[in-house]
Amino acid sequence: MALTREQLKDIETKLVELAAKEVGPLLKEKAGTQFEAYDDKANQVDLVTAVDKKVESIINEALTKLYPDFRFVGEETYRPGDTEIGNEPTFIVDPIDGTTNFIHGYPYSCTSIGLVENGVPVCGVVFNPHLDQMYHASAGNGAFLNGKPIKVAERDLKLQKSVIALESGSERSSGSSGDDNFDIKQATYRNLLSDQGAYIHGSRSCGSAAMNMCMVATGMLDAYWEGGCWAWDVCAGWCILTEAGGVVVGGNPNEWKVPVDDRCYLAVRGGCSHPSQKSFVEGFWSHVAGKLKYHW
């Protein structure tokens, strides 16, 4: 039986409390203090600290006590080829999204706690304690920033007039290694920014997928395009964005519906009509310079 709106709102409230009381103070205390306390994961720019692992343990323990029948998928406990996201209610958690920012003390790191049911994000909390920003939402209950409803101002959505979040990511292998993703991303950025291409107003980079998603949710950014991030990076922000009237589609052309673990996404703000969003997406896709391919 599907979770009701009332049940989801109760879960949302508990996640907000967990993020505010148990996680936020630790992130705020330790930010900028971990320069020598990290290990590389996939490569020398894909970083993890002891704080990441501690925060995930805190969240996992708390959620297991509250919801023993729900599954848990976390960035630090993910196992390639073994971890799957099924139809049952599953918490998908990034203990610190924006770890590089966290290590350097740059105030755009956050904890991201999402819940999916039947593979669809239905609840999300993203908390940036450095800027005291608590984004939260659950399906059918609206989206909020620090307890106040997120309302995106109604205005035109045009690709040429847009500001879009773009990230270099941690996977930067060039085509010479047989992986074209980095080259495709860079060519797409050129297509979007060039006066011979889409000529968008500009690009921004928070260094955190969750924060990018939330800024699209509030309408501060018009869109966010990314390949290479993970379900735990986008799950919570996905729910917040859709509850604020936005949409999430595939980052590759003609992929109108993608699973939360697709690893390639285009997020578009609300404050406009569905036909406007559709037109924006199709216009954006026309500038994507190839097909991004990532493994779960």
C-alpha cells in the first residue's frame, strides 16, 4: 500500500528534525578542518572524509529505528553491482553533498536525505547549515524553504535568457581513454554558452548537485544539467523541485522519463507552463553534443 500524504508529511517532519539537530551542527563544526583527513574514492578529486562516514552512520541508525521496514541506500555504503533501488520505500542519502566544498570550507555543502517509493522520489530534505537553508518537501504537500512555501515567480522560460547550473564533476577522463563523457560535457557547455549556439545568459556551479537542484526549485536558476552524479545527489532535490512545479527529465535527448539512478539529468524550474518547460527541454537537448553513458 502506498504511503499517504499524511504519512509522507510526518516522514518529512522527522527528516527535517534529524537534519537540523543531528547532522547540521556536525557539518558546520567540521567544515574547513578536514584538509588532511580525507581519502580518494574513484580519483584524486572524488573525495570522502571521516565526517561523511560518521554522518551517514548517524542518519542510517536514526532512520532504521524510526522506519525498520524501509530500505537504506547511502553513498558511503553503496556497493557497485550489489546495491539496487527497488519498488519498496527506500531512503537514499548523501551524508555530505559537496564534499570538496566541505573540505575547503566553501559554504555550499549539505546533507541530502531522500525517500523513493516505486522508484519515484516522494520526500526530500536538503540542509545547508552554513547558510541556514533547510529545503524540504513531500509528495502532494508542497515544497518549503525554512518552513515557508517555495513560490516561483511566474515568468517566461527561454533557453537564450536562462542561467543554468553546469558542473565539471569528478569523472573527467578524456576520450583518449575510451570514455567520451567529459568531452561530450565540455562540447555541450560550449554549445550552450557560445554566441554561435544557444548563447544562454550564463552558467553557475554550486559544487553540489543537491544545492543546484534546490536553486532550480526556488527559481534562482532556470535549469541544471548533469551527467555523472548519483541517485543520492539528486533524490531529495528531485522531490523538492517537482513539488515546486519543476520537472526532471533525462540529460540525454528524448529521455522524458528516467529512473532516479539514471546518473544523467536535466532539471527545469517551475513558474511557467508545461508547454514552456517542454519547449525549453527540447531546445536544450538540441545542444547536447552526444550521448552520455554512466554505470550504476
